[in-house]
Amino acid sequence: MNAEVAAAVARLHRDRVLSADQAALFSRVARRELLSVSAELRILLYGGIVVGMAGVGLLVQQNFERVGPLAVAGALAVAAAGCLLWVHRHGSPFRWRESPSPHFAFEYLLLLAVLLVGADLAYVEAKFTPLGGAWPWHLFLVSMLAAVLAVRYDSAIVFSLALSTFAAWRGVSVVVLEKSFWSGGDAASSLRVNAIGCGAAFLLLAAMLVRLDRKAHFEPVAIHAGWILVLGALASGLGHEPVLFGVLLLAAGGGVAAFALGRARFSLFTLGVLGAYAALSALFLRARPPFEIASLWFAVTSLAVLGALLVVHRRLKPE
Amino acid sequence: MTPAAAEADRRHEVREAARGWRRASAIDDATLAAIVRVYPDDRVRLGPGFRSLAFIFTGLALNAFFFFVMAVFRPRDEALIGALAIAFGLFLCVLTDVQVGAFKRAEGGTESATALVGLAYVTGGIALLLFEVARLGERAALSWTFALAGAALATAAWRWGMPAVAALAGVCFFLLLGQGPLPRLLWIVAALVSIPALLAASEHPRVPPSHRRSLLVTLGLALAALYVCFHLGSWDAGLVESMRRGGHGLHESAWRPAAILGTALIPPVVAAFGALTRRRLFLDLGLALGVASLVTLRFYVHVAPLWVVMTLSGGAAIAAALALRRFLASGAGGEQRGLTADPLFEDPARHRSLEVAAVLVAGPAARAPATADRSLEPGGGRFGGGGASGEY
């Protein structure tokens, strides 16, 4: 029981701040007479999709020859079609604005459908090689399909899958960056360029979504993925060419922080401040200072950043 | 906690509940404003973004300062280093107390950083003195370290109302018991004694909300410890016994059937208790432990190939979620025995952000940069998303 809230509800009802109906509902929740298991059900659904898709992957891998390629591809296609049919039947009419989900499992089954289509396409490409040397394009196809379905059925989760699959097509995994990404070789440079390009494309997409007021509520997904890719790519170059990448990261991080602060977008602000600080420290450490000086640098600059944060926070609107 | 901090904590709890009501459109802006006026906040708080940055940079500055002092004075004597670490840690604890007390900081990042870094230095210093200076021997030094660290952490959790510190204190407590004779028995006894006491204390109306959360975290830890004691894998591997040198598995023990029963029964009992009494901690922990028990079952009993088990389990989880949702919604007012599938006053944006982040993190594996390499041959590439992956 939440004693404070239960007592507050009674007092607020007495003072006529809350109506009788409001007080009755709030009091039940505070006294633990009513508990929502919505989050648990969502986790169960999401976990089911993850485990089920892993099982599908193993099915394809282990029964490749025994079941037969057509049977595997056909089964995946039927399962994906079943999910898509259910989604289509339950889906709301198309709107460019955010629309409430018609069913609590709606987005999860749409996600499952896209994952099954992706697995099927990957399997068909691996087995029958219809794309030949251009095999990575199947990732592009999946990302486009996911994007179309995300827009049609208004799903931010599937939209994020579209972005991460698009990045995968360009050789970049949004968070689990490939090992070679951090090396100094040509492959790393190529990946870095791809990551920055992907990030820039996502940022452009984010700006367009807002400017055109088309699915503007997808913008946070695109802008966060975009900046993570750009800042991550620049940070990965610090060990290779610290001056160039350090200056670029400092400028980009500072820019993001300033942009985000002006719009009260604090997750982006955090990303920008950390990027800029990493760049500044990398540039300083390039001079190979002795350990004492390096320690002093981190002590003084961290305190300076902390002081600046507290001053900025004080000037912002209080909670 | 000081009375003023406890009172601020209680008011904060009411304001947070009111914000949840507003999010769910159960009240309007005017009502929220009226509630905030009745339950004002006198603490200095930061939002999640500023708070995390304040925590990171405070922690970085404090550690860098200590390393700077060490680098300048280069003390060679381990007793001196240990004493300096303890002194620095205690200074930070005083600093935390000043922030929480006189400066009225709460959820500000800096006080959490000074508390955690301070306690880490105190613990590290104690360990250094016990291991390298007093040379008590590994067993005694470990036991004393866990005991003293646990006492320091428990005091800090009580003083500042920090659930993370309380969790660390609980970990130290069970690690200390792990050093004793018959550690598994000690864990079982400690868990069985502490679970009802912690449950009662965590729901006592006179206990401030932060302390209640600390007690709940510790209660979860005690439940997990009890499950580990009865978990068949932990039993066979002698996981708890391995905390003492010379620990061994209990494969041949006559009590092994008790472990089998425990692995099978503890999760459903915990989940059922949670569902019947509408206690979220028990419900969630029961479900999580249930997953662990199912994985254990698959490890010991190969009823079917892994792909069958995983595909069926995934399908069963999806079907169970849909069936439960339908069952709950079919009751009067969309609830059954006080459980509802409606989100009530939770923050949907927070759940949505977590889901989107999970899909971004566990997106499909990137293609290899060298396009000449056809790694998507059987056994090569993979496609997945939302945490799933498929190998071909």
C-alpha cells in the first residue's frame, strides 16, 4: 500500500480537489486493490517474439536439408502472411498523424510479421541466390518494407527496425558496432563514412518528418539513431586521426548539445555533452601529458562541466 | 533520513502519483497544479538527462582528484594508501550528508555520485588494510571486508534513502554468509527469516517511500537468494559453496530432490502470491524465475530439439499474453481479482522508448563491408531484430 498517496487522495477528496469517482479509482490503486499488469503482458509478448524468432532461426539452420528449402521458405511466408493478415484486419484507417493502437498486441504482431518476412527473404537469398553478388540488397528491401508498414500502421517500433536494417545494409550496426569499425584500416574508414552517411540520412529524414508534418511522432526515433551513428562514427576515428575527428566530434557534440538544450530535449543534450567532452579530452591527451596532469585535467574539466550544467539548469524552467 | 528529507520524500511520492494521473488524463492541468500547491517540493532535483550527466562528471572529477593526489605524493606504504582511501571516502560521505541535508538535494546526481564513490573508497581502503596490512588471511579478510562494507552501505542506505546502496548492502550480507560454514543453509535461513520481515517493513506506512523502495530491493534480493539455494543448476555446480575455497557440487547429495522441487515450485508459488496479493515485485520475480526454471529444465531434460522448444515457447508466450489480456478484460470493469490489463497510470512514453531502443540495439547484424564475401551462405549471416536473430 502506498500510504502517502492513499492519505493524499482522501485529503484531496475532502478538499474537493478530486471528485468522488477520481478519488475512488486513485484510492484503489494506492491501496493495492487494483494493479495493472499491462507492462508484464507486453514483456511477455515481446519475449515471445524474440524467443520464437530465435527458434525459427534454429529451425532453418538445423533442418536446412531435411525439411527442404521450399518447405522452409513456404512456412515462413505463410506465418508472415498470417500475421500481416491479422494486422490488416485489425488496423485503423491510414492517417499521417499519430493514431491510437487498435489492439494491445497490434505492434508486436506487426513486428513479428516483418521479422518473419526478413528471415524468409534472407533464407531465400542464401539458398536460391536470386540477387547474386548484390545479396546485401535484401536488407535494403526489408528496411523499405518495414518503413512502409511502419508508416501505414503507425508503428514506431517497426520504424526503428526499418532504420536499423537500413544501417545494416550499409554495413553498420546501430549500437553493436563492428570490431573493424574501431580499427585504422580501409574497412574501418569505409564503415565510418557509411555510418556518417546513414546518420545524416536519418537526421534529414527526422527534419522532413517534422517539416512536412507527416508521422512527426517518428522523429525522435530517427534523430536519436542519426546522432548516435554520427557521433559514434566520429568517436571511432579518435584513435586513428585524433585532431581531425576530435575537432569534428567537438563541433558536432557541441552543436547537438546546443540544439537540444534550446528545445528541452535532454537525452540528445546528454549525448552531445558526452561527445564534446570526449573529443576535448582526446585532443588534450594527444599531447601525451604526464599522469598527474591528465588526472588534473579530468578533475578540473569535469568540475567545470558540472558547474556549467548546474548553472544552465538553474536558468531553465524549474520542475 | 532526516525528518525534513522524509517529509519531502512523502510529498514527492504524491506529486509523482498526480503526474501519472495527469498522463492518463484522469485529472486536468488545474487539478495537477492544485495538488502540486498542496504538496510542494523543497528539494533541488534534476531531470534524468541533467542528473545522469551530473552523476558521470561528479564521479569522474572525484576519481581524477584522488588519482591526482596519489600521482603527486606517490605514497608507497599500503597502510597510508588504505588510510587515505578511507579518509577520502569518509569525506565524500560527509559531503553527501551535507548535500542531502543542508543543500536539500534529491535526485540531483551529485549526491548519488559522492555517496557511491565515497562508499567505494571506504570499502576499497578497508579491503587494502585487511588484506595487505593486517594480513588476516584470505577467508577472514574477505569476511571482515563484506561485514564492514555491508554495515557501511546499510548505514548509508538508511541515512540517505538510496535503494541502489541498500541493494549493495544486501549483496554484501549474502556474500558474508557465503564465507561461513554451510553457506547454503545460512542463505536459506537468512532468506526465510528476512523475507517476511522485509515484506512487513516495506509496507509499513511510517516508513518513508525511499526506505520502502530500499527494503523492496533487498526483499527481491532475498527471494533471488532463496531461489539460487534451491536451483538445481546451482545445487549441482555448488555455486553457493564455491564462495568458500574447496566448495564442491552437491550432485550426490540426498537432498537433491529438494532442489528439483524448489526449481519447479518456487517460481509459480512466488508469481501466484504476487498475483493473488497484487504485489508487483513477487509477480515479476516469479515470472523471471519461471523463465530461469524453464531454461534449467531444457538443460537437464531434452524433450525436443532446441528449435522446437524455442519456437513453441515463443508461441506459447504470445498466446499466453493474448489469453491473459482477454481473460482480464472479460471481467467486470475490465479487471479480475483486482488485476487489469489496462495501463492505468504508467508512463507509456517510457515503455515505448525502451521498446524502440531494444529494437535499435538488437537490430539485424550488419552486412560484411567486403561485398565479395558471401557470408550469407548457410551457417554465415543472420537476420533478426527486436532482440531476435536467426542463423543460417
